[in-house]
Amino acid sequence: MKISASEQVSAWLCALPPQTKRRVRLALRGLAKNRGDIKGLRGPLEGFCRLRVGGIRILFRQTSPREILLDYASTRDVIYELYEQILANRRGRKG
């Protein structure tokens, strides 16, 4: 499975401390094999899944049978509300 990342996720990953970055990269390798603490989301984020790595959440979606796109990453306390706002703003611009 190929994993690609949005600019936000790439920049966020680069800014992590080394030990945390190693844990996240290990979890991403597991995600490529459909392993890890993965959960489908409901409500406004239906269609997205989350990967949990301690207090970190990475929101992603499968864009094709062999590709995953990492859309957004942050800490558990803010990620869901922030990404719902981002999606609402994107939808507002389109319509």
C-alpha cells in the first residue's frame, strides 16, 4: 500500500521530536499493512479513518485500492474539531 501525505502532515511530522517521530513512522509502516490502532470515523468526518499513536491522531482516507492519503495530523484534544472546521471551509468555498 502506498501512503502519501498532505503538506500539513509532512510539515507536522518534520517538526516532531525524534522519539515521537520514530513512533509515528513505525505506526505508518503498520498502516501500510493495514495494522495498528485504526478506526473509521462517523458524523461530519464520515469517510475518514484515524490512526492513533498515543495522544496523536492522523486522519486519513483510502483514495484507491492501493493508496492512502494522510490528510491531517495533530493531538487528540484538537484534531477532530479543527479538521471539521477545515472541511466546512473547503465546502463553503466550493458552493
